[in-house]
Amino acid sequence: MELLLNFLNKKKLNIRDVDRIFINLGPGKFTGLRISLSVAKAISLANNAVLIGFNSHDLINKNYKNLIKLAKNKSLIKPLYSS
């Protein structure tokens, strides 16, 4: 959660500014998906934000344009994490 808050802070956003959440539903590692889904659901409930799930193959297959259509301001923020 701290990483997410730091990321939003760098973008000069507050957690309350989040009104749509795009979340990867897989494929992926079970624990990572479960944690990210739980955090997304909690933020969605707290902010009354729309939760939109997608499959990571959609991004690989260039179907991300359909996701952008769902974004309010026609842009997506994709945080990158290093291991």
C-alpha cells in the first residue's frame, strides 16, 4: 500500500482521486493476484470507484485500446515494479 501511495504522491494525486481501477485478473501467480485484487477491491469500496478487470493477454494482444476507452480521461497509469 505504501508503494501505491508513494506512486500517487509523485503524480500529485490522492487516493480519493481514484475513481476507476483497472486490475489484472491473470494469468499470474495466485498470491500476487489475490493480494492485488484485495487491495483494489478495498480501494474501490472506500472510494466508490469502478473496478474493471482485464486479462493480461489483452495487453499483449494490443486489446489495451478497449481498456483505454473505459478510462475516464482516455489514459491509463501503469506502475512498473522491479523485483
